[in-house]
Amino acid sequence: MEFDDIRVEAYMTEAVETTHPDEWVTDVVDRLRSQSRYGGLPVLDDDGRLAGFVGAIDLLGVHGDESVRAVMSRNLVVARPEMTLQDAARVIFRTGHQFLPVVDDEEAFLGVVSNADVVRSQIERTTPSKVESTRRMLESTHDAAVGVEEDVVVISELIPTQREVYADELDGRAYELEHGLAEPLITLVYGEETLLVDGHHRALAARELDIEEMRAYVLVVDPTEVPNLGLRKIARLGGLDSLADVEVNDDGHHPLVEMTELGA
């Protein structure tokens, strides 16, 4: 699917913290400190319609006993669920916003589409081509059919096929996971085992963040058709039985990361 065919409803975030016009400012401040991803909260009326937005800037110098109704912004730029993600991205860019509330024709609040959602849509478009090239490589190497499906995998059950990861790269992957930007893993089911083919930094970061499951593209190879799978041999020779066996390199940098010393 091309970018200009993807609709906002496919990538908007629906589980969004909201507030009510009659809520006290002091309560909103407490929630903003701990919960808001967007620097503020959409304000919904009793019928779930978007009434406004209250952000940190609206609360500057405001007493805690004021109501949200008194300080919220009412003139909002919004997106519609049927709007293309490309058009939403253009609006976000041109207005300088980081996100747009999504409403239907009756102004009922449906969710939020953000810069992160736009980026995530592009990340997820690149992964299938990587999966397909991996599938073709396996079929060519082992002269056997390789199935592909999308599923959720358990992080603790993954058998790695890569001996080392870079600590600096783990930090980046952790950020992506926390902000919903991580692309799916690529794994391979081989009998009772699940091998991790692509995404070792993401899987290690998920393990550190106590994330138990991740979305993945799952390749499937029948052990009776391929008794000597190369990837399984790599894991066995490397003594890799779980993610705990993967070494984290704290001394070097990921090959894609260029470092320079300023002021030298």
C-alpha cells in the first residue's frame, strides 16, 4: 500500500488520556506530570465530543482551583479518520503541531494522530520487503518452502542468532519501543523452537524494559524438510540458547553511528 493510500484511522492512537471541562486544574497538572504523551490532554464533554485541549502552556500561572473549561484552548486543528496519513502529515508540518486530535463528523473524539504515528507507518512499510528477501534467501539456500505469518512472540522464548549487540544501539531501540516506533521482529519457527532472525537490539531492549511480547513477522520452516537449518547451526555453534547469552558491547559503537570529538 502506498503512503498516499493509508488512512489516519489505520495508525491513529485510540487509547489516549483525556479530561473533562469541569475537572480542576490542579488534578490536570498532576496527570500531565506522569501520564501525558502529548504535553496536554484532549477535553471531552459528557457525550465524548471534543470540546478543547488543555496543555502545559495553558496552565502557566493558573490557580489550581480553576476549572479546565476556563483555561482550555477551543480553536483546534483536527484530522478525520478517512483523511490520508500523507495529508495529516502535511497539516502537522504546516501548522507546527506535533499531533492532531481525530474526530468524526459529529465531533466525537476518536484518538490522536502524531508525528510518531506517521513515522511508524513508514517503518512498518519497509519491514515486509526485508521479510520477503529473507524468505527467498532461505528457500534458495535450503530448496524448501518457507511460510510467512504475522503474530506476537514471547521475548523469553526467542533463540538468538547474533552473538553481540551494541549498548548505544540498545538505548535507541528502547526509545523506539517506549514511543511505539519499533518495527516488528523477524523470527523463524523451526519445530518447537523460535529463532530470532532480525531485531536483536529491539528484543534485548524489550527484555530490559520487561516487555514480554512483541509483534513479529514469523517465517516457518519444517524441520523434516530442512534437517540442517543454517540459522539453527549458527545459534548452536555460538552457544546461544536465549537472549541472556547475547553479549552487550559497551566499548564500541554500532557501525552506523559516527562519533566525533568536539573542541579538539
